[in-house]
Amino acid sequence: MAREVLNRSASDKLKTIPLSNDTIRSRIQEMSEDIKQQTTARIKTNKYYLLQLDESTDFVNHAIFLVCVRHVWDGDFQEQFLCSRKRPITTTAGDILNTVDSYLVRWA
């Protein structure tokens, strides 16, 4: 497919890139870590930001929290996924606050 879109030379170069499961997993983890660090740094530089939480349950009835953050970056509003957390205990306001707080403290 690369040969069709690009050319034979580019296709041959792409074949030299290692694509084992370990290589791909490692690269995805590196990109994820980089995104977390960039998002955290952007949040730290903003005086105001908004956290949006969504709670759902999975097939074994565990609560899952999804957290998104909205902030201003370079004069434009940005919305980014921040984290997801499984919570097998109750979903009281205190549980939700502790879950989000522990994540933010860890990355602050």
C-alpha cells in the first residue's frame, strides 16, 4: 500500500522499521506518557481549567470514571482526555473526589 501511495523507495524504507508487538507497545506507552506530560504542563500554566467527569459501569459492574480537561492554550480552547480510573467501590462524591485528586496530585 505504501508503494501505491508514496513510491518504491519510501516503501522499502518503511519495511526496515521494526514492528514487533513489543516495539509498538513501547512506542504507544512513550507517546501516552508524552501526552500526559504535555497536558499536565498546560494545565499548570493555566489559571483556570475545567474538569469533566463521566461515570459508567463495565460488564462486571465496576464503576469507571473518565476525566476530560478543558483549558485555553495559544488563545484557543482545548479539550483533552486526562485519565480513566476503575472504581470497584461506591461512587459517592467523596470517592469521585479522592479518585480525581489522587491522579492530579500524582501528576502535579
